[in-house]
Amino acid sequence: GVFPFICLRMMQTSLKYGLCDESAYSFAVLGVLCCNFGQINEALRFGQLSLRLLDISKVNKCLPGIYACLYTAIIPHFHHYRSSLQPLELGYNVGMRNGDVSYATVCIRQFCVHLF
């Protein structure tokens, strides 16, 4: 598929031109890609980097997408599913507030999956 190439292009752009608010999302997506290839520890590192960049930027427009990536694909490998409930709910609320309905619905869907 095209997904790995898009992910790598986002990373290449961030490395070439510098970090922006969306760079945090690209690191989260790269973490998901690492999970797909069985590189779980590297996925966690990229996920943690993504959270740090999100915290530094103080902009939450990418939060729903980042949380959807991290708390559906990466974090469950290291922590119990229930630990993802609060972040996924936050991702839903922020997404609905910001108009990011697609990732808000991903977050709330995964919230329901983890709840049961």
C-alpha cells in the first residue's frame, strides 16, 4: 500500500524543513508502522516522542489523531487496555470540539472496544 510511503514522506519533510505541529502526528504514524513490522519497542519510542512534541507545541489540533494511533496500536502492547480509556475519551472530546470528527470517532470506537 501507499501508507508506508506517505508516512516516510511526512518524516522526510519534517527532517528536511524542521518540526511543525503536524510532525508529532507523523511520529505517531511512524510508531504504528513500526508496530506493523513487529518493532514494538521502536514504536513506543516514536509514540513517546510524539507525545513530547504534542506537549511542547501546546496545540491540540493533532491530539485526536495522535491519541488514536498511540492508544489503539502502540500502548496496548505495554499497558492494560483500561489505561487507554481516559486518553481515548480526551481524544474524542478534543476532536469533536475542533471538528476532527474522523479521528474523534476512531477514538470513541476504540474506547468502546477497550471498555468491554
